Amino acid sequence: MTSSPWSGVRTRRSDLDVRRSRKAARSVNAVLAAVLDRGPVARSNVARLTGLSPASVSMAGAQLIGAGLLREAPEAADPPGIGRPHVPLEIDTERIAVVGAHIAVGSIRVGLLDLRGRVIAQRRLRHRDGSPQAILGDIAALTRELVAGHGDRRVLGLGVATGGWVDPGAGVVVEHARLGWRDVPVASRLATSTGMAVGVDSHARALLCAERWLGSHPERVRASVVHLFVGGVVDVAFGVRGRVQQGPRSAAGTVSHLPVEGSTATCPCGRVGCLEATVSSGAVAEEAHRRGLIASPAYDDLMAAADRGDPEIAAMLRARARQVGRASAVLLDLFDPDILMVTARGLAERHDCMDQLRAEVARRSLTRADPGVSVAGSSFPRSYLLVAGGAVVLERVLAAPLRVSAAVPRAS
């Protein structure tokens, strides 16, 4: 068969369209990232920050405004002067939301978050039992309740974060030893029960993504980062050049059995001194209960005592911070990241504990003489559990804003 002389022309035009489409998508992503980092920010400054032409910035900005992701912020404009006023661009936090859910060992939290990761509304519920059916059913019910109560917003999806071994590509919790879960298809079950797009990931990886897009040190996090999560479970995420490492089995960051020098805590695995058995919230609360410092082995009770200024509880938290500092020193020397982020309730928001953690890093790290610079607490100390869940969706939205937002119908 003789090919048409026009077939090559059509192919070249098609390739040109693809290249133009990719270039336009990169422009949109760059503009959105600049406004996230610096907003409210004038279009002229966006052009300078991104290296895009003013025309490209204007076109991308108009598309993002139309999609409900950006807005013009006249309230942030400079005082009137000569020439055309420059109206800054800002993230639109009023029209769109995501749902974030966090599955902890003893409870769930479900919240509605705006595009800057700020919590609009939230619910917390203790587990009736630890089965996937009960917990996922409660998440679905709370999600429907929150969405129904904020019908003026387009909800772009539901993100779920939890501890243990999570395969985000499959949407499966492969193993969560503390809950007794194995191979639970979280994403597909919640998608069926809520009718929403659902993503799931480990809270360490999810919070790393949140720090990259919404945190206090985005440029350093995008360069290279280790994120250490200390809660009911302990795990790690690490990323380089804006990409989070998962490993071929999505198991990267498993550090629960990392040995901690000086620890005498017995781990369920049979060994002594494992990181999770030493510094997890449950381990610290149980120790405080054994010592008669709190009425029950509940971390909420421990934190309430700390907030009241109990000196023995404060000393326990500082000792825990030193143990986390020993693990942090190992991670810093192993990965040599631009920054190590630590998320731990009762640690990152307490200056005395962060001082102890950094001092331990300074004593033990072979590569870091500047832990005050290279170690930082969470950018979301009061809301990190919900931000972890929301970040699973926000990561997808912010990486492909027009494609994701266009796929979601507007609320009636």
C-alpha cells in the first residue's frame, strides 16, 4: 500500500501539538508552584521566578483561575501608582477542598482541607474494632458527613495515610502489624463506598510530599530530604530532586527495628532496643503509666500532663527526643540530605525537646556540625495527621492541576 504524501505532515503536526501541550502543562505547574511558595505574588514576579514569558504566565494563570485553583488578590496589591496596577495571584482556598483521613493505631481522623493544607473541618473517632471493614466504614461515613456539610466546595478526592507497609500504586496496605492488617485494598473499598477518587500512602511519604508543596522549607525539601515520622509507629521517607523513593516493593523507609544505643526496651520482634519499641507514642505512654505518672497508658493523657507542666513527663519527653536524635544522626550520615524533617507529637512543637534532639545529632553525627540548620520540625505541628491524608490527594492535584480538577464534577 502506498502511503499518503500527507501522512508525514499529519504526524509532524501531531508531534508538535504534543510538545506544545507538554510545554503548556509545565508552565501551569511552574506558575502554581510559584504561587504556592510565594503567593500572593504579582504575575511579573511569577515570570521572574519561573523564567516564563509574561504571556505564558498570563495564560497559565487564567487557566488556573478558571479551574478554581488560583484567584486574583486585589487586597494584596501595592498602593496605586503610575501605570496599570499589578493584581497578585494567590491560591484559592474557598472553592475547592480535599478530604484527608489518617488511620492511627487507636483512632481515625477525617478532615476537609483547602489547597494550602489548612483544616476546614474535622472529625475524630476511636476504633470500634480494628477490622478493615469497621475502620474503612467509619472513614466513609465521616467523609460523606463532611462533604455534605460543605456543599459549596468541589471535593477533588480522598487521601488516606497510615503507618506500616503501604503500596500507593495499588492502593493497598500491605502490612500494618499494629492493626493486624495484611493486603487490605483500602483505595478500592473506599472508592466504592464514597464514589470518590481515593489514594493511600504511608504517613511518612505523604508528609514529605506536604512539606515539598506546602511546608516551611520547600526548596531544600525538593533538593533532598529525609522525613522521620514518630507516632504509634515509626517510619521514614526520603526523596531527591522532588521524587519520593518507594523501592521496588514500596517498602522503602522501614526503620522500626533500627537499633537505638542505650535503649533497654523489649520489642515484639524479640530483640531489645528497636527504635519503634523505644520512642513510639505507645511505648512512651506505657512507660509513663508503669511509673505511675498517668492514669492510663494513653498518649493523650501523657500530653495532657505535659501541657500542665508535669516535670517528670517533660523529662521523659526530653529523653525520648535524645533517642530520636541518635536515630536522626544515623539517617543524616547515611543519606546526607539537605534537610531532615521530624514529625512527632510532643517533640517538634516543644523547643526543649528539639534542642535536645539537635544536641544529640551534634554529638553523634559524623557529617553534621549544624543540626540547627539541617534538622527541622514539622511545618504542621498541630494538624500533621490530617495533612498527611490530604497530601495524598494534594500531591496529585498540584502535580497535574488542570487534569485532576477537570475530572471532578462541580458541586450542584
